[in-house]
Amino acid sequence: MRTLSLLLLTITTALAFDLQVAQPDKIVFTAKNGNVTFNHQAHVDRVSKDCSACHDKLFPQTKAAINFKAGMHKTAEAAKNSCAGCHVAGGGAFETKGNCGKCHVKG
């Protein structure tokens, strides 16, 4: 019984460490109309370090590469997911419409 308890404790501890993904400072998404640099720390500060504001309902919390090109802008705005969870008319931040230059930077 003691061995089983130690095994379960070890597995639980390993899973807990695996779920704690190191936070990136910035993430750069390449785009034809200018790359988008997502400042993770600024967004963390904006939601008072409440990771659940975005993870996992808007973005997966993973070490894997993130590619949201297929679900951006009109699709995301209609579903209020991805960046459009906040960046949409009536959302908690500036809407994307007419504000391309706030995110997309050429050069």
C-alpha cells in the first residue's frame, strides 16, 4: 500500500510540473501583411495575472507551436475566440477592425 501511495504521489507531482509551462515574454506570428508580436507579459499584467482569462478557453496552454491563422479575424470575431475574445467590438480591448497597424508591423 505504501508503494502504491508513493507511486501515485510521484505521478501527480510529475504531472503538476508538466502543466507549469514557462511563460514566453513575446510570441511572434508571421503574416503577409506584417508580423504580429504578441506581448505575453503585457496581457498577463492586464488581467492581473489571472491566466484563466485566456487559458484554456481562448488559447491552449502548451509548449507546442501556436498557429491561429485559420481562425483569425472574421471567423474568430464571429465566435469571440482566439484574439477576438477581447479584441472585438464590445470586447475588453481595441477591436481589430480599422486597427491593423496596432498588431501587424512590416519590416
